[in-house]
Amino acid sequence: MTVNAIGAYEFAPLDREANFHGNRLLYLGWDRHLMFCSPLAMAVNPAMGFAEFCEQVLRPALAAHPDTARVDFTASVWLLNDEPWVPDFTASLDANGLRHKDMLRLQTPGLNGLGNSAS
């Protein structure tokens, strides 16, 4: 991630991958579900399988929203850093090309928030 600064930026950022003890920081936003006002930040093991990530990390993290139980991650639309992306659910996060501080967006057609209000 680049830094825009008005002066010299002469120190190492504290959120670099080396400081996460083998984990990577991933961000996830769930489009049209504004009960979560900003993307979630998660430190994840890059060797974790994508299906495992969805069921053991994402589903519990999103569980407060009533739509969560009906999410089919395999039928969802995914964006990686604002580009269309199709994950391989049988591969690891690393093999799927997910890097430190990448942004995933989850779109779940038919699940449009609380009362279709995008909340």
C-alpha cells in the first residue's frame, strides 16, 4: 500500500507483514450490508484454505447479521482490490493470490441487508 505524505516518510510502518508473526492482514467488506460500517480486518494464516477461511473466519465474523446464515460463499460474487475475482475454494489463501493488506469485497445477490435497506 502506498503512502501519500506531505513530507519525507522516514520510518517503517507498523502494519507491515513481518509484524504479523506469519499471518497476513486481509480486509473484507460485505456490499449492501452496512450493519458493518467499514471493512473487517483479519489476521489470517496464508496456508489456510479458502473454504476454511469462509466457514471458520468469515461466517463467525459476520454472524451478527441475520443474512449470514443464508450466505452461500461459493455462489457469491467476489472482488479483490476492486477487480472481479473468482476464488478457488480448494486452494490456500496464498495459492489464491491473496497478499498482505488485500481488500476482498463480498456480494451476495438476493441478500440485500436488513429489510432490503442495505443495512
